[in-house]
Amino acid sequence: MRTWGPDDPDGMLMDRYPPVADHGLVGDLQTAALVSSQGVVDWFAAPRFDSPSIFAALLDHDRGGYFLLGPENDEATCRQLYYPDSAVLVTRFMSPDGVGEVIDCMPPDRKQTPTDRHTLIRIVRAVRGAVRFNLECRPRFDYGRARHELHLHQHQPQHPRLQGATFTGPGITAHLQSTFPLERDDQDVRGTVTLNAGEQAAAVFTVCEPDGPMPEPLTADGITLQLWDIVEYWQRWVRTSNYRGRWPGMVHRSAITLKLLTYAPTGAPIAAATMGLPEQVGGERNWDYRYTWVRDGSLSVRALLDLGFIEEATRFTRWLGERLRDRMGMDGERLQIMYRVDGDPLLTEEILDHFEGYRGSSPVRAGNAAADQLQLDIYGEVMYALAEGHEVGVQTGYHGWKGLARTLDWLADSWDRPDEGIWETRGGRNDFTYSRVMCWVAFDRGLRLAAEFSRPADTVRWTAARDAILEQVMDKAWSQKEQALVQHYGGDVLDASLLLLPRLRFLAPKSPGWLSTLDAIDRKLVSDSLVYRYDPEASPDGLRGSEGTFSLCTFLYVDALAKAGRLPQARYTFEKMHTYANHVGLFAEEIGPSGEQLGNFPQAFTHLSLIMAAGSLDNALDAALARGRD
């Protein structure tokens, strides 16, 4: 019998934990689940992305909980794919006895209203021969800290083939419905079903509030109709894309992933679906990414607009405006670097010391203490998003503009301060170049908006601040040794965040100073086309261990190369980067020394930078072709 869970004999950590990249993502636009190529749901939190986990075997094989639905034959070859242009995941199992598949999906939120009810649909089919499937459902509520009780439902006369179980935990209930028999296994359930070619069965897991109504009984026709309705929802959405470039498969998969990572009731994207996955296996760089970073979300606005997804871009700019209004008239910082998806600024960090962590990577952290850091770049990113959004009529009303103007007035007195920087280092504050550049962006875009829409503004003061920042950066951030702009004033450390400078129009993409900086980044931070954020040994960040190359930075490198006219190098780097995507086109945060994906998964920042890079490279290649025809 195929076994997977805590009853297995103890094995090596590699055997207990699948590779991070060995997963597909499904979701309903309020929460999401990871499904491995073995048919195991080993990450799922509900009712929101940032809620405590229900299945978290990816962080603790024994205590985290999981939901397995896969073939009994453990010699089966596994393959996973998405149904075209959708978030419906198909996991196929091929063996001499037969070919079967598991289809995973979640009905998307169409009302954009927060709800405690979320449903994971799992359909099993036999395609050829006969396939025997095993089911094990072992939820572990509240990050595995809470006990639950199981109630196994009796046969219902009106639905004799329908089986059911209810798991009751503190403040949450989960119902499992199945079209094949289930049996008790202590406070969990298991079951088996044998299917011949053309037959299918289903198991549906529904999370809801404790006193919520039971789910509607399953029917074969109802499940099939719901599946195709979910497929049509996603394909209809993808059809609104205006991307006509060279890489539609990768670009549209990234767009779907960004939407899956966006909380529909507010329009706020999270950084990744997971928490605690390490940047170095066995290390301490294990963060919770299930929150909305002002930086990531702001940069996504341009990517979404370029694809024609205007509603998504508009809703996030409104969310940004609400965060500014929350602090209107208050003293101190005007923005926090990250929030919960509903705008709540409280992200208290705790250590889950009962979890061993992915392959022994501890501590496992829930919440994120970096929310309290000072990162001045966020003001530039907000103004960048609002300036990009005005192209489709996302104009700030009078009172909203007054709030923005007050923020820039405040920033005029507050930009010249050390901060923790874009990478959220925990080694103390410094005069980070990228932070100063983004303060320049804040004033530059504020001046443009004020002029374009004839809004009241202290333009003299804003212009003086903008120009002072430019002069300071060019004077203090330039390294004679490296002949480049560097990470912080008075140093020689390169930083890949500066690859955004041409896109931000801080420097012209073919100016001598920028090309020299690009050459220095290529020398110091690029390894076989992959790009490191910075060198922690040269610039200590307060944390032990090392990290892999940062996938976001590799796509920013492609973007910068394309803008600099280095098209063969840009295209080769872009194409090579595609080989590091997982089997269904998803990227984690980083790439390790052996090409493995590291960090939280999938990462929205990486996918939005892929879209940006594809657009820049398409435009540059089209322009080169046009010149060749002239």
C-alpha cells in the first residue's frame, strides 16, 4: 500500500520532504493550497492566506497535517500540469496496471466578499486500465497546535454512495465528502477506491465557521459542472490579456499566479502562498510571506496594466490610497512596509518551535517582524504605482490628493535618513542607495501628477528635494573602485536592486554611468546568468548562512539588459531562466547551487518581474526588427 504520513518509518529528511518546486498551486482568491506531484496537499491555510495552517506537512512531516489522494502503486510515474490557461491542476500517475489522474481546484471568489467557507475539490479518474487510489485526510489545526474531534457520518438513504466526515477544531470546522467509503483512523480518516478506465470519484474538503451549514451533497454531474465552470472562469479571464509577445505561456502562467496570490475582497496581493520555507536549507532565513508588501504590490501595477488587467491594477491602487488615508493627520511614518491583506498593520512575529521546519530549517516563523522596519523606498513605490495607474483613469480625488501632498511634504523633511533597505536586513540601518533613489521617484512622480492634473502642490519644495537626492546619490553612492553605483554610501558592495534604475528613469539605460554599473553587477553578482541580491559576506546582513540567487533579480537583469540594447545576452538569459521554473511554470524566491528552488513558493515578486522582463524584451526585439527592415 502506498503510504506517506507519520506512520512511515523514520527516514532521511530528503525522503520526508518533497522539493519545494515539486508542487502546483490552486486557490480561490482568498486562500491557496500546494499539491505535490504525489497528490499530497501539504500546505493549506484557511480561511485566509495568512490564517493558521490546516495542512502544513511541508513544515513538519509528522505534526503539520496533510491530505493525500493518490494511487496505491508507489512505483507509478508522476506528472503534473495545469489545464490550459487555468488554475485547475492535473496530477497524472502512470503504471503498468493503469493510468490515473487527480484533478485539484477551488471555486474562485466571484463576489469579492470575505468568507470563512472555502472548498478544495479533488477528482480522481482512471484513464486506462484499473487504478486503486488511497485517501488519507489528517488535518492539524492552528499550525498543528490544536486538537480536533472527528465525526464520521453514516450512510444517507437519499445518497447511499456519499460518505462524509467532520473535523471540529477550535473556532473552525472542516467537512470531507467522498463518493467512496471512508473509515476512521483515530481522529483522521482514510479510504480506498478502485476505478476502471472511464470511471471517476471525488473527495471535497470544505472549511467553514463552526456553526456553518453542511455542504450540499455531492453528485457526479454537479462536480463535473463545477469543474468546467472553474476552467471557464480562468480561461475567460486570461482571454482579456492583451499580451501578444513571444512567451505567452510563461507570461499568462505568471499572470494567473499573481491573481491566485491576490486577496479578492481588497485587491491586495501577498508575496507568496507559504511561510517558513528556507532561503538556505537548514538555515534561519525562514520568513512568513503571506502578507502584502507595499513594494511588491506597487510594482505589480505596471505589469498588470501592460497585460490589460485594469481592474486588478485599479483595485490595488485604491488599497494603497486607503493605507495613506489611515495615517492622515497622524504623526510619524506615513506607511508601513507591509500589511495584512485587509490592511491591518499588526503582524506580530512568533516562532513555532514545535515544528522542525522544512528539512530541519528552523526556526519556523509566523508573522513578520520586518513590518516594523524603516524602509523609505516604499514612498517612491507608492507614487510610482499611482503615476502608472493614472493612465487608465485611476485619478486621486481632491481629498485623496491632499493626503498624498501632505505625505510628500513630510517626506521632504524625512528622506535623508538611514534605513533597513529593500532586502529587510537585520544588521542595522544604513544609507541605502535604492532607498534614496525611490525617494527621488516619489517627488518626481508627484511633480508629474500635480502638473498633469493641475493639483495644488508645493512644487518648489518637491523639486528641491528631488534634485538634492539626485546630486547626493551621484556624489555619495558612486564607487571609484567598482566604477558603479553601489549598495550604500561609502561602500563598494554591489546591489541588484539598482537594476531597476533605468525602468524608474533615474538614469538613462544607455548612459555611460549606468552601463558601467551594469558591467560591475555582471562581474560581481551574476553567476551563469543568475543574479544574487548582494554579497552577504561583503555586506553583513545580521543573519547566519548564505542564500541562493534571487529570481526577481535575474528578471530585473533581463529588463536592464534589454533596455541597454544588449539583446542577445538579454534573450539568452531570459530563455535560460525558464529552465529553472518548475514543471508547471512556477518560481520560488531563489535558485540554489544545484538549480533547486528555495524560499517561499510561489513568489509573486518573481512572477511580476518575469512579466516586466518579457514586455521590455519583446519591445526591444520588435524595435530591432523594425530597424532592420528600414
